Amino acid sequence: MSSLSFSSLLTSWDQQQGAYIAEREARFNAQLDVLELSVGQDFQVLDLACGPGSLSLRILQRFPQARVTAVDLDPLLLAIARGALAQYGDRIRIIQADLADPACLSSLDDPAPQAVVSSTALHWLMPEHLGVLYRNIAELLPDGGIFLNADHQRYDHRHLRSKALAERHDEQTQQRAWQNGVEDWDRWFAKVQQLPELAQYRQARENLFAGRPIPPATALDFQVASLIQAGFTEAGPVWQLLDDYVIAGWK
């Protein structure tokens, strides 16, 4: 499969994800704005749970001097990322690792990053694994380094009106996408796994994720408290739309 075809798969992934995140590009832009304000334009960054490379691509495009190490567990999505981002040469390094493994970051031999980022992914980790990961990120970053996590943080019983609004907003966003022919998560994966170039990863992917527990939803205050407890000196949201946030942690 050509790099152009892998790029097309990444584009279709972005369309599919846009059905679940109403202002996904605005959220990416906010994440990159804060990244630049914090560490400039020439930096080493670690993209955790990178998937097929959506956030890594936007970093590489916007910051020509940036170097990215992208990490994920999913072999199929990593194959797409390697193909779609191949044009960036040695500015991008793609690694398979399990973020639920406490030793996953210690095995990286890249230069220490000035920033760590993630997008629409860390909600797949159990809260106890998140706490360990946040401590490891804090230890990895230099003083003044930043962690930026873009993800939903769901409202709980303390915010029932806001919760109802967010759920209705999500439903409307998805219905508009389906009406415009956008594939949902299940249909996208079912189609992509049948492609000859990617079918080889299907069984490995199923084995890796079989039996994994479904994490409970977490709220904003859990995330902020976890970052402070992990060793960040300051943490809080830098962008928000209902229950969708970019949360920053500064070392």
C-alpha cells in the first residue's frame, strides 16, 4: 500500500473520530497553541496512544523542527501511522508499547522530551494505571515541561444538567455525521481489517485487547488531582467544550 493510501486511511479515521468529537480540529489547535507557548517550536515530544497518527501529523506539519516519538499498542493503527507519516523520515519514531505497563516509558531510549501529549485515548486506561502513567510522565519531563491531554472527562452526579446537555450534544454530533455518510467506529475497523495490507494484524489486535476491563468514566477533578499527586506543580483545563477538555500539567 502506498503512503498516499495510508494517508487516505488516516483521513477516514479523522472523519470517523469527528463524529464523536464535535470540535476536534479546534481542540487540536488549542493543544498545539499551548504546546508552542510552553516549549516553542523546536522540541522533542512524546505522543502517547497515538493511534494512526492524527496528533503526530499535526505536530509535524505545524512545527518543522519538532521531533515526535509516537507510542501505541494497537498493531493495526501503528501500521497506518508508519505508512501515513513515512514522509517525515527521522523526525518521527513509532513504537509499540502498552501504556498499562508501568515500565513502558522507561524502555524508551529517545532523548528526553520537553512535552508529552495524548488525544482521545487515555480514557481506555484504568484509573490506577493512569496514576502510575502520570507519575512516570512527571519523572520523564524536565522542569518546565508540559503534559497535554485532550479527551472527554464525563460529568458525574454532581453536574446532572451539564451531563444531560453533553449527552444530547454528543448524540446530535453523531447523528449529523451518520446522515452525511461518515462511518462509525465499528464499521471503520471492520472495513480496514479486511484490507490485504492490514489483515495480518487482525488476530494480534484481538489477542492484545481480549479480556481488558472497561474503565469507569473519570471527571475533570479526578484528572487534575491525579496530575498534582503525580508530581506536576500545576494542572488544569486550557480548553473546554462541555465535557470535552484539553488538560495541561506543568512540571
